[in-house]
Amino acid sequence: METKPTYEQAQLHLRVYEERREERLRKAREWFFQNYWPESFEDSMKIAGPGTEGGTNFMMVISYWEQVCALLDYGLLHEDLFFETSGEFFGVFERVRAGLQQGRDMWKNQYFLAHMENAAKRFEEWSEKRSPGQIATMRDFMSKMRTQRSKQTAA
């Protein structure tokens, strides 16, 4: 986007940030980033299966970011402002990516997390134009974090 954010977009952006600070969502996000390291759909079901506390945390995090990315897709949020200040959604999407298609097939919903996926693709392009190599570096860092977490869990 080559335009400045409107006042309304800035206000919604701040509201999105404030919602992230809500206590229950904050706890779910903390759980997600500490515990959700699947390498497959099967791993995801073990870590965050329906009806479990992990499943509740997982759904809170992904539904929050899916809603925010829908606001972005519909132009209610300013894309540059969002991408400059809200990279967390990309980290969430990277963690669900491996099992996404199996989840879509299982629930017969090919649009499951489609807004987050669309935003992640645009974020990747946006990031590479501004900072080539950033996405590869982020993915490498996340891989190292996954390995470290696996070692901690095994100990």
C-alpha cells in the first residue's frame, strides 16, 4: 500500500493490539508459543486436540489471528502498518502450516484459516522486498526453537 493509514484504520489497529492483551488470550498465546510445535497434523491433534486445554488455547490463538487477518483482507486494516507492527500472526501460521491441508480435508472446509494464509503469503512477499532473507532467518530460528523445546521436553 502506498497510502497512509486512515484514522479509522489506526484506531482499529490499536483495538486489535488491545485485544491481544486480554488476559485469557494472553495466556493462550503464551501456551501456544511454548507448547505448540507440531511437525504434522497428527502432532497437532496430540498437542491441541479438541476438548483439551491445549485445544482451547490453540483455537483461541488461531481464531483471533484469523479474524484479524480477515480485517486485513477486507481492507479494514492498513497492510503496511499491520505488517510493520504485527508479525506474530506469521509465526502462528508457520506453526499450523504443516497440518493445514489435512485439517481442511478432515473438516471439509477448504477456507479454514484462509485469511491467515493469504496474509502470510503477502507478508512473505512484503518482507522479502524490504529485508531479503528475513523469512528464511525467521524459519531457521523457529526450527532451532523447536529443536531446543524438544530437548527440554525429553529431559
